[in-house]
Amino acid sequence: MGDAIAQLLTGFNTSTDPGEPLCDLSSSSVRLVKAPVRADLSLQLEAMAHVLHTSPECLAGAILNAAIVDLEEHLDDALLSKVQQECQAIMEASRPENNPSVVFNIGGT
């Protein structure tokens, strides 16, 4: 188990206060993704979320975030470099000036 998953688990074990705030699903720093999850694990996720006083979406996000951090720490240098290059390419392609459907009209109406 990686450090991020271990920290997440520690947080689960030390915090079951129903008064804690839920995660933010609408922040501009958050992206929602769809991911297939086995039916039996989906049931486990829903049950864990209920016990931890959060939503399945928030719990799944926390688990996925930790898993990605842990996975990245275990990639070899060559693969990590490729991932970082691909991140840069995706970010560059998503910039408004690189999107042909976005038109800038400076000073126009």
C-alpha cells in the first residue's frame, strides 16, 4: 500500500464525525470522471461512504486521488517522463487559443 492510500486510511480510522464537511464537487480545481467499478466493489464503496458520512462520489474521488499519487510514485523515470509530457500536451491542447471553436473578438461587439 502506498503512502497516500495509507494516509487516507488513517484519516478514515480517526475521523467518523458526521459534522465534517462533504467534498466539493463543483470547484474549478476538480474534474469529474466516469469510471467503471465492479458491482460488488460499488456496493462496498456505497457502504463505506455511508459509514464514513460522505457520498460515494466523494469517497471514490478520495480513493482515486490517493491511488494516482501512489501509482505515479512507482513509475520508472522513463514512463513518468512520458506521463508528464502527455500532461503538458493535454493542457496545451485545452488552452482557449488552441481551440478552434473559441473565437476571440477583441474590441468587437
